[in-house]
Amino acid sequence: MSDTENVDWQELEEPDSPAETPEDENGQDGEVRLEAIYDVPVRVSAVLGKTNLQVSKLLQLGPGAVLELDRKVGEAVDIFVNNRLVARGEVVLVEEKLGITMTEIIKLED
């Protein structure tokens, strides 16, 4: 006789009634409800570096032009969400596309 034959499987199943489900103070089951904000658009930008340029020089740029930025190779890339710095990361290549790996999360200062 194995141990599995003595198990009452109904006791292990999840409760059927909402009254038996743990609830938080908002009356929702212990899971955070974020569905309401899933469709809110946000602007995400990754800044590799910055430079100042006269309009005449900008108009002379063409394919293959090189701009000197204020950062060195290997320095972290700033990640902004709605113009607020939220993280820093590194540029990576994933399946022939550029991406950013977050290496540091910036905490909001009060």
C-alpha cells in the first residue's frame, strides 16, 4: 500500500467558494489587480549619449556619419520612462536586434 492511496485529494484542491479564499483589505484575493493600467501608454527611451550640434552641421550629416557623444564605450545607458530616469543598463544584441539589459534600478528620491 503506497502513501498516495491514503491522501484525501479533495482537501488538497483549491477552495471553490470566495469566502474560503484569502482576501486583502480591498476585498480582492491576494493577487494585485493591474489589468486596469495595462493599456496606459508610456514613453520609454534609452539615451546612449548627448551632443550639441549646430543646425548647419546637422544638415550635413548623411549615412555613415559619426557623432561624438558625451559618453565612453561601455558606459551605462540611461533608461527613461515618461522623461524620468528609472534605470541604467547595457546595450545587447538579441537575435540581430539591439536591446537593453537593465543593470541598475534608480530609486525615486523624496
